[in-house]
Amino acid sequence: MEVFLKRAEGSFRKKIGENKTTSILNNIKKSINEIPAKFRRVFASEIPRFLFTYSQEIEDVSPAITEGVLIHIFIFAESLKSLVNMDRNQVNHMLIKRSNSSMRNLSDLLNAFVERAKNGAEIENLETFEDLLTYMVGGNAEITQLSDVE
């Protein structure tokens, strides 16, 4: 994790400044460490790798978009902390169902969420995974069966 973040840090410092970069990356590291263990195994390496890859292609990206992407990744990591009572299969099933199969796992959700940041989307107060999912795919699609009334 640390290697990818250190490599990415230089590009982000050039783009958005040292203070903002240090602050946001420290918050991301802290959030990653607080993700439940069953998800941390994957995202403790995936998020830093994603940041490193993104940092290699930010020459033509505005500082505001770059900062927005970092903040989106921080919010994503923060939202995963609320998945304490779910396992990966349950989360993946919920993602598939709620997104009508357009997202199959948390990596797809991360990519779609960051894509919104790249397009300049403003974010609201997203504190839980449910808030993030509702923001990305809409409200909970509950099926209600009505009985015939005679």
C-alpha cells in the first residue's frame, strides 16, 4: 500500500499542492485501515494501486478534478466502514440487484464513482455505503406484491 501511495504522492503534490495532498492521502490511509477486514484485504491494495495509476495520467487534468477524484476515493473508503455486518457475496448481490447488473462488485462501484468525479460531479453528504449506493444507482428497489381485492 505504502509503495503505491508514495509513488502517486509526487504527481498529486505537483497538481494540487503539498498540504492538500498530504491531508487527503492521510485521510485515505486512515480510512483504508478502518475498513472491515474482509474488505480491507482487497481494497488496502486496490485503492493505492488505483491512485498510482490515476496519478500517471493527470498532466492534462485540472487541479479541481484531481482533488475531486481524491475526495471521492476518500468518501468511498469511508463508506466501506459501514459494511461490518455484510460479507462480499451479500454486497456483490446487492450491487448487482440495485444497479440492474451494471455493477457486479465493489471495484465496479469505485470506478463508476470516480468516473463521476472526473466528470466534475458534486457530491453530497455520503456517510454510509447505503448513501453511496443510493447516490450512484438510485433508491432501494423494493418489490411489493399487491393482492386482488374483491
